[in-house]
Amino acid sequence: MIGITSVGAYIPRYRLSGEEIGRMWRTRRKGEKAVAGYDEDTVTMSVAAALECMKGLSAPEALYYATTTAPYKEKQAASIVAGACDLVKTCRTADFTNTLRAGTTALLAAVDAVKAGASSAIVTASDCRLGAPMGRFESALGDAACAIMIGSTDVLARIEGSYSVYREFSDVWRTSKDNFLQSGEGRFVDEMGYSPAMREALSDMMKKYSLGPADFAKVVFYAPDARRHASIAKGLGFDKAQVQDSMYDAIGNTGAAAALIMLVAALEEASPGDRILFAGYGDGCDVLILRVEKRPSGRSMKERLAKKVNIGYGSYLLWRELLEVEPPSLPERPAPSLSSRWRMRDTISSLYGFKCRKCGTPQLHPLGQIVRVCVECQAKDDFERYKFSDKTGKLFTYAIDMLQPTKNPPGLNGVIDFDGGGRMLCELTDYDLEKAQVGLPVQMTFRRMSQERGIINYFWKAKPIE
């Protein structure tokens, strides 16, 4: 029996309200959207979702990364995610990009991988799309990530069937030179593109398996906005109670991650035996029928949505590099050395340090270099690898830096004492400055540090435990 064995999701803590956007442009906007932090992108959010999904489980044999906003035009992002998740080097990695349907297409590829003999495969879907300032997409597009594990044991929801169709249609797009989402005329896109494609795919799927709306506890599907989401469901004969909330008013349209995030929320509220009709969209549709075996454990979507901090429009423009500001007066940071990054790859990717085999003391070199002498017992060259990224710790001391070149000033740097031993000096993120204090419990999070010469420098920061 092949199906979903675990789920995870990541909603950034920051929110930009429609009212805040409307105040800038003297228009009326509703709802709010989730905004990735200044040090987040689709890779870092995918790592957060994947780590939650894999918690307590064996590592998957394949990892698929789905997005329309990959950080590189030519460099695989799935391998960065796999490295941060500390997967074995034989893990099969692949990027699914350039379509809103990337998430569901990757999900079907994961199902095929398990059918072919893989013990499990994980799909991460994440997006950070940009709408042009003052445009209709500016307030509509949100940022988030989702991860779904596919396997054949201890299944949460088994896959009873699937159906896919392609449909070449230009509704929304971006070329390699576009920063902002482009779209055709709204009514034409709806009446000739999305609506007939989704209605046809869902109807054909139900006909294929001789099922009707009454046979499903929930219907979960992508839509460009909440209005068309409700219209499609009503037109197919589904009651309002059967339709999974799109959450667009709370986090916005999260692109390739949207349908999968809705599915996670539906599974969290489902009962054993419930049947779910699930569909993704983008130049066609992927449709799946799921039968629920049990609910997933862990944090609920309501808990994820409740953790939020509102930001101003100026911060949003700065974080998205839509506003040019005065550069810091401090000396520029040196560009990352490719050879140094290669030597320090264990520390950069998964935050590995060393543990003394004689006395058991863990330690992490501040520059990621090889440790040769134990700080506790002075044993020489007698260490084993030790991972710090999955350890919690406490803030031993900290410093507030008003001059630190950060897009969310002031900077906060701290010394972290890890539970179980080991110490690290690093930046903090997602903090409330007034709550910073010695002894603050923290955990590690994979973040975007800087970008020089086109190279994105990812590393680990500490953030307060929620």
C-alpha cells in the first residue's frame, strides 16, 4: 500500500497585511500574506518543512524539490536541501520547476519511485513569487513551503488513483528576464484557461473511478484566488463543508506549495476512512484520490498560522530588494571562497563538528576547520563526526550590533551553548529583541547569509524555540 507517510509545513512568521499595502497606494486591500524573512528563500523554507516531515523517520532514498522560484537558474537546489537535511550521498535528487503544477508532478514522481522499489521519497514544494508594486499580485502572492513523504509502511493516507492531463495555456508566466509575475486578461484566463481545465480534470477523475461529490469528505485543489476556488467547488456539486479552506486570506497564494499546504491541513482534520479528492494546476492538472488511514501527529496548521509578526511595507520592499538603500559604511565582506566552502562542506551543509572518543566532549571549530586537539582532555586526533544542527541550546551571551549589515536591523549575535555540550558563535534570526536574554532556549535553522559574485552563501543561524 503506497501513500503519504508523513507531512510537514513551514509558514514564515512575518505577515504583510492588505491594509498596509493599501495605505501605500491609497487602495483597499483585504487579508494578509505570509512573507519570507530577509534571510529566507525557497531552499531554506524547504529545509525547514523537510526536517519537520522527516523527524523521527528513516531518511528517504529520494528528495524532489518543487518551485517556480528556484534561487539558481543553473544549479540544482534539491542537492542543497538534501545536504542540509543530512541525507546520504546516494539519495536521488531532482528539481521540478517552471510550473505551478511542480508540487503535484513531483508527488507523482515520488509515488513512481516507491513503486519502483525505493523505501520512501520526500517532496518539498516552496515558492516566493513577486507581484509588481501597486499591481493585483502584490497582495495576492504569499510565501510558504510544504513537505510530503511517500512510502509503503505506516501510511497516513493511501493513494487510490491518479489522473493527469496537460493543457498548453498562457495564463500566468515569467521569462528568465522577468522579476514579476505576468498574466493575461483576467476574464479570458478564467473562462478559457483555469476554470474549464480544473472542472474537466476533477469531473473526469470522478467518472474514471465511478465516484461523485458525495463520496468525498474533502476536496482540495489549487485556485488562483478564493473566489474561483469557491466557484469551482460549487459548480461541481460540493458542499461548502467539503471544500478545504485555501487559506489565501491568511497567507496568500503560495504557488507550487499552495495545493500541498491545503492537503496537509485537510489531513490534520480528517478521520480514518475519509476520501479526499486532491488536484494541482499549471498547464494542465494532476488529480489524486486519497483514502485516510490516520491523522498526522505534530503541530497543526492553526498553530503554524498563529505564530506571526506584522511588518511594514518598507521592510517588505527592502527584503525583496525592490528598494535601493544606502550601503553600510563597514568594509565589504570578502566573497566566499569555493575551495574553502568545499573543505568546510560538512559544517556548512549540516553543521557537523567533532566529538572526542575518549571523553565524549563535542566541539565545533568557529571557522569550520578540522579539530585536532580536544579542549577537555587534550586527546589528539581521536574524534568522530558530531552533528549540531539538530541540537537545541541556550543563549550563553549576546551582543546587539547597530552597525551590522542586515536587512532587519539591529543585528543580534550570540554564543550558543548546545544541550549535550559544544559551543558556537553565530547570528540569531526570527527574534524579538525585547525578549533576548541569557538562557534563552534556541534551535538551529538553515538560512541565507549573503550573496557575492552570484554565489548564495547558506549557513546555520540560531532562533528562539517557539
